[in-house]
Amino acid sequence: MTNLDELEIYTGAEASEILGKERSYIRQIYAKYPNRFPTGSIRKFGKEYIVTKAAIDELRRQNETKKGRSTKAQ
């Protein structure tokens, strides 16, 4: 039996705040770039997005890589 208390899942707003972004960040990124999320790491329930820790970690990695590229270009 799966214990929901043990799963590392977050609302889109919580995940956005963990990433240091505005509360709507996850919703906006998923609408524009759904391929940035690992398969099975995000799902919409009603009006709420639910994301896994894996999704947060991947977006953080992508953002850090993006920062590294923009810093090197200067």
C-alpha cells in the first residue's frame, strides 16, 4: 500500500517557491515547455498541478545549466 505521506510530491505553487520563482512558474513552464519535465513527474488534478521532487530537481538542473551558459557568454 502506498503511503501518501512518504511521497515527495508538491503542488505547483510549492514547487515554484522551492525553486525561488513566482507561484505560477510551474504552470507557465509546463504550458510552454512540457518536455522539460521527466515523464510521469507532473500531473494536473482539477486546477492544481502536482509535481514530484524529480521534476523540481530536473528544473533546478536546467536552470543552473542555463545560468552557466549565459555567464560564459559574457
